[in-house]
Amino acid sequence: MTKRVVLIIQARMGSTRFPGKSMMDLAGTPLVGHILERVKRCTRLDDIVLAIPDTAKDSVLGQLGRDYGVTVFVGSENDLVERYYSAAIASRADIVGRLPADNATPEPAEIDRIVDHHLSLGRRGFSSNLSVIDDSGYPDGIGAEMFDFSLLAEARERHTDPRLREHVHLNFFDYGKQQAVDPNWCPISTIKCPIEFRRPDLVLDVNTPEQYEFMRQLYETLYPRNPAFHITDIIRWYDEEYLPRK
């Protein structure tokens, strides 16, 4: 039976570390708009859902998602497990993809690769190329996580800790500790980053004003040259243009 793969992008305006970042301008387009533009080039997704909180300040994100033609789901602001679970139910997901909206340069082909990898396993589990796992070599922020809906449903029942409810991945895997929560319950898997962009030193998140400034320069340089710029273009710009100016 074919499994339905749904990528859920979590976004909100009330970020604790950097409020309002989701709508900040990057070369004339809001940050989340660029994410949606890029993931819509994926070929292995059955649906893309922008999952936002049910607050008045987040309605601007809902309108942005509709403008880009993706499904918009409105749910809990701080209970991300519940928001993902409810969005997955609404979109009939068998496999749930997770992408935080602070990863401004997702790479469509690499998201497709982790989907194919996860589907090829023949068992349920958690697969990721969102960041480094087991020396995979990935830059931080160009891939995605994939996990089976059944695991999400079980995590929803197993854990009540507010930290685990706010950070979905911690129910399965801790990137900082490089440790599975319970490998018997939820095996962890990854893929090797292609050698031409194996750069685990590169962080492409936007969680601080400094990281936003970096991303603003990246987009203002690369987007006019090619709106579909690749991670290899980012690396070339970083090494040849950005670093020499620092």
C-alpha cells in the first residue's frame, strides 16, 4: 500500500528567541515564503502543510500559506506534538515530515532523498538529514525529518513533559547528545551527505538577529542570480564572497 507523505512546516510569529522572524524580508520575500517556494519543488511529497498557532498575530502566516497554495493548519501554539498530530490527522499522513520555519534554505532534492530513504526501510522509525547524525556530513538546515504517524501518535500519549511537547524531535532523537530516545521503539536512520556539499560546519538556521543578517546577505546575493539556487551555490558564496569580507 502506498504511504502518504506529508511535510509539515511549523511556523509562528511569537518565537521566544527572535520574534517575528517568520515574516522578515529576504530579497523582497518573507522568510517563510522562500521556504514554501523551495519545498514546492519537491517531487516526493503528497502534501505540504503550514502549521501555525491559533492566534491573531499568526493570521498573517496563514494568509501567506494560502497565497503560496499550500494547506494551512491552525493548532496549539506551544504544544507542537499536538499541533503536528492534529495536522497529520487532517492531512491523512502516513509519514510525517518535519521542517522548522527557521531553516530558510531547504534543498528540495535532499528532502526527496530522505523521503525515499525512509520509505525504503520497510519498518517504522525516524529518519533525518536535517542536521548531522552519525557523521552524515550535512549542513544544518537543508534537509528534513521523516517519521511514521503511528510513532507520533504514541509519543503524544507517552510524554507530557512541556519540553518534549514543544520540541517534537526530542520525542525520538536528541541531536545534541546524538542519542535515540528508545532505539527499540523508534530506530534512527540517516543518509550520507553528497561529498560536494558535505559541510557540517555550515549552519543555515535563523534563530538570532546575527543569523538573520547572514541569511539576508545570502539571499540578496544569490536569489537575483538564480531563485532556485543550490546548496553548492551557498557554499561557493560563503567561501569565496562572505568569508573574505569578514
